[in-house]
Amino acid sequence: MSQTSGLEERVAPLAAIDNCENSNAEAGKGNLMAKLKLTIACGNYDRTRALLDGRIEPEGIDLNYIPMRPGETFWRMLNNEEFDASEMSLSSYTILRSKGDTRFVALPVFPSRIFRQCCVYVYSRAGIKRPQDLKGKRLGAADYQMTAAVWVRGFLQHDYGVMPEDLNWVVGAPVRFGVSIPSRVRIEQISPGQSLDEMLDRGEVDALIGVTFPRPFLAGSTRVRRLFPNYRKVEEEYYRRTGIFPIMHTFVLKTKLFEAEPWAAISLYKAFVQAKQLNYQTLYDTDALPASLPWLIDEIETSRRIFGKDIWNYSIEGSRPTLEALVQYLDEQGLTARKMTIEELFVPNIREHYEAYLESFYH
């Protein structure tokens, strides 16, 4: 099942043409136009690194790219609004928009996607052999509202009949206070200094949604194991059946910036697409492997047979099954004030009709 979008397929080469034309124009004018200075915070990913190191430059923008881990980025953007634009938790962003908080608006750029079946860990002595055995158990999560937890609750409910209220939730501090959790959900917050990882290893929680690897698991503890030992098979079947490649993070601009400089959204979008396409070329190279994985080429070719050639899609249409599932899960789980439409989450000037215009203009 391919998620390839014609829009982003054409954006990268067309942006290259634009860059060439703009460079020639700037040379003739003596570079009279000052660029818009923007500071963004985003992870240091292979798919965005060309923006970080300057190989790709957004048109008309002088970019200050601060590489930062997601958790810190989200907290500082949500609570302090420190950046002009940033990577952002897709669930947190959607929850805010549903409640009328429109400080940010997203581009259809998804820096982080990951299947989360591989990230559910269980205490090996809790008697949990299958997902249905989680009913009545204590399930830990760093933040109830985090996107990873939304996806896990979604597949537990829809694939295995385990509802959020069937579990006893044990959670850490939220990235932002004020998110309402339905009263039907039993939830307890750990105290400062407590560690969900260590609680799992001691059997104080029966299972854990681990955004990062639990430390006891990495240390080889026999008391912690994955719920799905064959997670690759489970995740592939899930994708083939649903078309969902879970999105964790999107990329947002301050709404005031977008309203003042709407062209900047397209410049940034085109640059993100170009950086991703350049990364595809870098990874798929047998001259010298760019990553320390012996079968990197086979993995790329295997993933292309499953996803199509654009594995990491940046578009609404190419990611629609995933986006539709997320807004549905957020509504079902009572986290959004209302069920959001996909289109109201993203800037209005990046749409599929933009592709048709560019194609007719340049061809």
C-alpha cells in the first residue's frame, strides 16, 4: 500500500528550479532583498539534517536551526513559545486546536513516525501473554495525552477490545497542564523522583508504554519483556490492514508568523521535502554505506515494497488514513473538545491543488 503523494514528488525538483532562478535573479539585483530570519527547534534527524547543516536553504529565509530532543522542544514551545516554528507533538497540538487555542498552525511535515506495538513492555511475572490480558492491570505512561499513548490506546481498543477504562493508568507529569481526562478513566500520577522504568522492573506497574527503551530492558533484566516479541510482523500486518503509519510529531509555525508571512509556510515545506528527498538519495548508496547497518539496502528495498517509494510521506492525502485514525482516537478517548477535521489542522495554502498549479506552470 503506497502513501506516495504527487504533491511532494513534484515539490523537490520544482524547488530546485526555483532556487536556480532565484539565485540568478539575486545575482543580477545585488541581493537587495533581506531574508526573513527564523529560529526553529527540531530533532537532529537524517531526514532533516540537510536543513541543519545548510545543504538545503528555504527560499527567502535565514534559518537558525536548533537541534533539540522532542520533549524539551514541546515543553518550551507549548509553555513559553520560544521559537518561530518547531517540531510538535501531534496529539498535544490537535488537543489545543480543538479547544480554540490557535497559537500554532501546522505544516503537513511529520518529522517523527513510528509503530508503537514495539514499545509496549510488560512485567514478565504479571501473567500477561496477550494484549487482552492487560485488562485490570496497571499500565504506565510518561504522559497520558502523549501521541504514543493515543496510538497504543487506539490499537488496543480497535484490534484487541481493550478499552482505556479497562486499565489502571499510572502516569508522569504532563507536558502541559489543563488537558481534561474523562472521569471514566482511572489514573494515578507518580511522585517526583519515582521512575516508571524501575516500577516496571519491580512489578509495581504491570506494563509500560515506553517512548524510549526502559533502562532495565536495555540492561538485560529478565523481568521486563515486550508485549509483542514478534513486533515487526505485527506492525507490518497492522499497516497492510489499516494503511496507518503512526505520526508522532508534526511541525508548527506561530500563527501570527503565518498570518504575516504566509509564503514562509511554503518555503519551509518545500525545504523539508527537499531535505527528505536528499536523504533518500544519501541512504540508498552502495558505494559506501552511510549508516552502520550491514543490510541497509535490503531494509530500504523491503520498506519500499511495503510503503511505496516515498516511505516517509509529507502530505495530507498521502497520510490521510493515519491522520483520520488519530483524530478519531483523540475524540473517542475524550481528549479533544470535539472531533477535528484534518484540513483545519494544517495551513490552507499547502493543498493538492497547489501541485496542479505548479505542474501546469512549469510544464
